[in-house]
Amino acid sequence: MKDKPKDKNKMYYSIIAIVSIILIIIGVLIFNNQTSNGEQEEKELSYTDLIKKIDNKEVEKIEMTVGSTTIKVKLKNEEEEKQVIVPSTQAFIELVQEQVKNGNEINLKQKQTSILLRISETLLSLLPTIMIVILFALIFKMQGLGDKGKVYDATSSENTHTTFADVAGLDEEKNELIEIVNFLKEPKKFQDMGAKIPKGILLCGKPGTGKTLIAKAIAGEAGVPFISMSGSEFIEMFAGLGASRVRKLFERAKKIAPCIVFIDEIDAIGARRTSASGAESENNQTLNQLLVEMDGFDTTQTVIVLAATNRPEMLDKALLRPGRFDRQITVAAPDAKGREEILKIHAKDKKFESDINLKDIANDTAGFTGAELANVLNEAAIIATIKKHKKIQMEDLDDAVKKVTVGLEKHSRVISDKDKRLTAYHEAGHAIVSKFLETQMDVKEVSIIPRGLAGRIYYV
């Protein structure tokens, strides 16, 4: 599976290299030919004058190249050869041969063109065709009219096997999607009951909450192929390519059914249709084709479309009606328990001191998504490495949280003692108020050292 795209790329670049070499050879031959012609530039003689000189027996030698209408003439009383263009080579040869028969001493030489010159002339004549072929090859390559979308085969050992065990903090979402897994595993059981599984499921949520991960986990749990494609990959500058890509994507999905088609950032093609022209018209065509394809599924075809978006309000209403995206599942940021589970998953390949408590980190990262939590642990590992710690310490994790939330400390900024004192009073006031308000979290740290875009850090 992995070698085929590489082989296609190698073949594509080999063709480009061969064509480039041919064009270079043509250019060199044309340059050499023009240079030699420039060095041997002769004075031109009109055809009428040549006939007169032949009649007056003033011509000593005529040199012709087969297939060319340009000849070289050597006159008896001149040293330099002259160049003449004849209207018809065959008629001119017959004329000269007739003169020779009548006693006119003319040395007529006919020579063949060189093989390289003939090849270059042939290639030169084919140059427009070659350039058109290269242009179309580049267009087809760039626009990708072939198979689109990455295919992850859950049954293949070459791909990472993602299951619900790899998804933490999304227990409610997983429960909603269990029936999709059961349908993909045993579609006949549902069909015998007369049930129709939802054709499309829309996953909504802020970036980093795990929409793509949970879609892969469904395919992994069901053991079916997973075709992943971004909404922006459908949109191109050439009219009709977006719709063509949608058709090819669903044709591919039907061939390997049962499977899951996942379209990330679907708002790129699924935004509300307009009556505008140009790029908006192309977007409308792409969306129309997507609507047609989702309507065109046979009830026995086990192809489920999952899509993810951060802006569900932007989507066209026709896309959200029953029969297309029947369900909308909101993937929210995890709670404290979910954040702890996510931290445990991302902490498996990292070295921690024995006193590390991931629950404390989970409590300090309210509102963080799974991607942000993974970033915190990665930053902690980087900080521990820079500080030459053998293992990640709690201090490294605290610094990582502050780095991710408010930025790095700025020690180089010059602040007067008066400003420092005023800032300290100000921050102390925030801390005291927060201490006695029941709705506020406990104060963990107060600092007047600037971080990130903020002039000071209040409390974390």
C-alpha cells in the first residue's frame, strides 16, 4: 500500500527528467546550428541572378542539402560562397543537369543532413506538442484527478490500529457512536430489522478536542478502512475539479465498503450556497455534488460519512437535513477526570519523577483540549531536557503550563521600583479578592514578572 504512491512519484519525476533532457538537447543543437550559420554567413544572391549566371557559365560549384531549399553557390570569379533560396529544389536540379549536358561545367554536390540535425529539427517541430503534454501532466499532478484521500486500513499491520482505548475524556461521545461500530461489524442484523443507519454524522467542537481521533477509533473498533480527506483539498482554481474529486472519493469508498469516509473541516466546501460567480460558483458545484453523493447511497451500502467542523453554523441547511448528516455530536473539552485520563495516555512514553501527580495538572488545566494537554507534557519534557534533569519534575510541568497559557518570562524588560510596587499592590488585590470569593479558584501563584503578551501575570 505504501510503495505505490512512491512508485508513481518516481515515474512522474523520471518523465519530467527525460523531457527536460530532450529540451536541453534541442536547445543546444539549435544554438550550435545558429552559431555555425552566423560564423559562415554568406552574401545572398537572388534566384533570378543565379539563373542568369548559370546561363553565362559563371557558376563553378553548387552545393545542396537534401530537403532544404537553401543552396550554396561558388562563382568562378569570386572567392566567397553565396547563398540562394530556390523555389523548387527538384526543378532547379533538373535545370542544372540540363546545363551540364549542354557543356556547362558546373560541379553539383548533394549531401544529406546530419542525424543530430534531423533529430533536432523533428523534435523542434514536435516541441509545441511536448510542451502541451507536460502542461497537462503538471495540471493533473497538481490538481490530483486520481485517487484522493489517505486510506487507513484497520486490518493492515502497516497502519496504526486506533481504538476507543486510545480515546480518553470522551466517554459520552463514544457511547453515542457505539451503534455505528455495531452496524459496521454486523450490518445485516440491522437491515433484517428494517433499520437504516445514519448516513452521516457531524462532529462539532473546538480545535484539538479529538474529532479526527474518535473518527479513526470508530474505524479501528469496527475493523474497516478509513478514508481521510480535508475539505480544502476539494477546492481548486479549475472549474469542476472539486465536484470531480467528490465523485472519485465516493466511488473509491463504495469499492472498499464497508468503510468510513472522514471529511475534516467540512465548512470549506459545505458553507451556505450563494448566487455569486467565480470561486463561489465552484464551491457551490462541489457542495451540490456532495449532496448528490450522500443522497445516492444504496441502503445496503455500508459507507458512513463522518465530518468535522469548528463552525457548524456556517454549513448549508441541505447538508444537515435527515438523510445526509442525520446526527450532530458536540465534542466538548474534557472535564477534570477526562483531562487526567488524557494526560495518562500521553505520559506513557515519558519519564516522570515518582512524586508527579497528574491529577494536580488536570485540575490546573481547566478548559484545555486533548491537543493542548499533549502539548503541555511535550513542553515539560523539553524544559526538563534543557535543565538537564534525568526525569520530568513537578517544577517542569508547572513551567510548561505557564508557558502554554501565558508565555515565557521576560526578565530583560526594565521596570522602575515604583512600577514594581504598584503592580505588586494591584496583583495582591486580585489575590485577596479571589481568596474570599466562593466562585473563584484557589490562588496558586502571584507574580509581577511579565510573560507573553501580558505586562504581568496575575495568578494561576
